[in-house]
Amino acid sequence: SNKMPELIKPMMKTMRACGHTVIICSGPTMSKIDSELAALGYSIHHHYDFIVSVVDFLADNGVKFRYDEKGYPWTDDDTWFCSKGMIAAKFNVDIVIDDSQEYQQYMPENVAFWLWS
């Protein structure tokens, strides 16, 4: 997260040190997420274990996108916002920390949602 990295980075490192798996799930493609994380000083196996791209996940599940003038993929809100709940279920996630409240309603019942704002 680029919001309060001075708080989230140590929390991620501590969670990993305690044996938890830390997954970064973000909207862009995997390559875009990689470059954004590197620019913010995050590194794999130090801050997180792996990345899941929402765009790639949805494309792998047959979702068709429309593209805007900048080449960014778009789909309907329900499909987009339910994606992180589907990803949480697939990877048996216990806690989702996100800066968008819209994802909360789509989380499985056993997943805690923490709004990071």
C-alpha cells in the first residue's frame, strides 16, 4: 500500500516473521504491480509472499474487459468488486486489508475485512 507505508511495511514483515502468508492483491496486471511495489520499496519474501492480479485472475476466469483510451481494462462493478472475495476464498485468506470499502460485502463469511484508509 502507498498509504502509510511506515505502518504497513513493518506489519507485513511481522506477519511473515510469525509464519503467516502475506498476499498482495491489486487491480493491475502482475507486471504493473511488480514495478509499483519495487518503486515503493516492497520486496518479495521480505514484505510479502506472492502477488495476485485482479485483472489476470478475472481474465483467467473468462471475464471479458473493455479498454479505455489509456488502455486500462474495465468490467462491471459487481464483477470487479467480488473478485477479491473470490481470491480470498481461493487462497484461504483470513484477513483482507483494503482501502476500498466496496470489497467488504463480497468477502466470504470467514474472512475479516479491515478498511485501510
